[in-house]
Amino acid sequence: MALVHDRLTPDTRPGARRRIVAGLAAVVAISATACASSARHTVAASTTVPPTATTTLAPAPVATSTTLAPVTSTVRTVPPTTAAPVTTVTRRASVPPETAAVTAACPRNLATGLASTAGARQLITIEAPSAASTVATVELWQRTGSCWQAVAGPWTGFLGYNGFSGHKREGDGTTPTGIYGIGPVMYGDAANPGVRYSYHLLACGDWWDENPASAEYNTFQHVPCGQNPFRGDSEALWTETAPYPSFAVVDYNTDPVISGAGSAIFLHASTGGPTAGCVSVPLGDLDQMLRWLNPADSPAIVMAPSGEIASF
């Protein structure tokens, strides 16, 4: 207890007071220094933190925005691009098999090999082994879908006594090469064999004008019986009973009509030999052909030697 008392009792001696004062001064100095140091640290911390916080936080939103936008855009764009080709390929894939099936079903034949059939759905081919030949093969073809199919023939037919020509002239005895239509009217000295075309039963005064100088050149004309206003080789049709019991007109040199280029090219009954330029076949085959021909099918006739017929 005496020890405690001695430490708490102030020392009033002069030397002791001086030491106490000096100690207090030192304490004050140390406190001031500590406060100043604390203040400097506080200012430094305050100055450093704001730029750090600002510099660190500001780029964050920019980075996030820049990164997310491309990802979203890419995800939305890719699927349509991928899906479109799949759909297109699927649609196209169904067509070739059908086309291939039709092509495979079409037989390779003379009619299929022609360069053009002028939109016809019925076709008559007159093919000779050479341009000089007076005998030809006659066949009938029907178009079904995309294919040509043979429906009658082959039959033997006769041509002009001078064969085929690509530059026919009136009276030269040739049959013109090329592709032509069938005239709108059929004629005959015998009763209608059952054709689908208009049919004119020949009578006295019925002519075919074959005079190149005539205004009615290469046309059917009727005049009063007993009159003959025509010149040249014009035919009195009603008198030609052997070749013309029934016949069809080949639309050669009809639109336009060229004077002297040839006339009266018919499909008629055979008389056993070459013609003056027409095509003739046996009467039974002829009537079958005439009954088969249908104006609604835009029939065409192709006439040429074997080496040229495919070019028509």
C-alpha cells in the first residue's frame, strides 16, 4: 500500500516539475506528429480512391454492352440462314425424279428426234432413204404428255416422180421437204369416210387452181359445171376418182402464196406409182389416217429424206 501511495503523490520538488513539463511537451509533440501523419494518410486515401473507383467502374458497362450485343445478333441471324437452304433443297429434290421418270418413259423414236413439231399433238412423218427416192415410209404419231408414241404405220407411200426437193417449183415433179399443217377442209369424190374435219363432196365445177399467173393460185375454186376458166395444169377434181376418193390438203405454199412455188400438195390414195408431187398411200391406210386426224390436236406433217428429217 505504501508503494501505491508513493506513485500517486505528486512530486513537488523543482527538478521533478521540470521533468514533468518536458515529458508533457514531448507527449504533445508526438500527438501532433501523429495527427499530422494521420491527416496526410486520410487525404492520400481520399485522393487515391476516387480515381480508382471511377477508372475501374466506368469501363465495366462498356465491356458488358460490347460483348452481349454481338452474341445476341449472332444467335438470331444464324438459324434462318441455316434453315433456308434446307427448305429449298427439299422442294427441288422432289422435281428431278418426276422429270427423270417422264424422260425415261419417252421412247426414242423418229418423232422424238425432230428439232421442232410446231406445237402439234398429232404428227405424220414421211421419210425416204434419199432425196431422189420416190418411195417413202409413212407413220402416224400421237403426243401423250411429253412423249410421242406411234399409233399407225409404217406404211409404204409414194412421192413425186423426182423425189424430194427443198426448192420446189410448179410442175417439177418433186415433193416439198419441211414441216406443214393440214388444211381446214378435206375433199373427196366418195362419201365422207368419217373425218373430223369439214368435208366437201366433190361435184362438177370443183377445181384446184394451179396456174401461177392466177390470182387464185393454189386454192380450191368452184365454177359453173362445164366452164373452164383456168389455165396451166389446174385439176378438175371431180373427174379424178382414182386418186381422190378422199384426200387432205398439205398446207404448203398457202400463207403467203408464192407464185410458181408449187401447188396442190395432197395426201391422197395411191394409184400404184409416183405422183406429180403429192404423197399417196393405199386407200384403206389413207381413210384410217383421215379419220384419225383431229383439228383440235393441230396436226403437222414432216416430209424429208432420212438425212434431213431430224432438222425439221
